[in-house]
Amino acid sequence: MAIGKLIFVYNANSGRINSWLDSAHKIISPSTYQCKLCELTHGAFTEHDEWSRFRESLAGEREVYAGLDPARKLARIKHTVRIFAQG
């Protein structure tokens, strides 16, 4: 069976203000930050180089990235493989 899409769901809400709050949380109290996918893919301000290279190696049409708020809509896509980062 072919993979339709890989869906990476960040355990964080999307938006500029939430992004700033998440960055502050990573700096002030990194041990309590709940998004393991965020930890894997991003530092406090930028995407990790290794993750960026991995992401670029994927077929661009096959991956979708979302925060918690749009994840409910994405979960309805049929024939997908969902990768959820658990906090």
C-alpha cells in the first residue's frame, strides 16, 4: 500500500503569538516543554539543520505539518500515515 501523506502534528498551537510563547518556554523551562516533535525539529528560534535536510529529502507533496488546532481537520484525511509526537 502506498503512503498518501505523512502528517506531523506538533503538540503546540499555531500562530505567531503561540510561537513566541513556545520559544520563551523552551528557553525558560525546557524540561517542562511538552512538544517532543518541536524538540526534535526546532531549537528555540530556528529549525535544526539535520531536520531541514531530512524534510528536504522527502517528496514535498507527501508531508503535512500542523499544530494542534488544525490537526483535527487533518486527521480526517483518508489513507494517511499519522505520526503524533507525544508529550
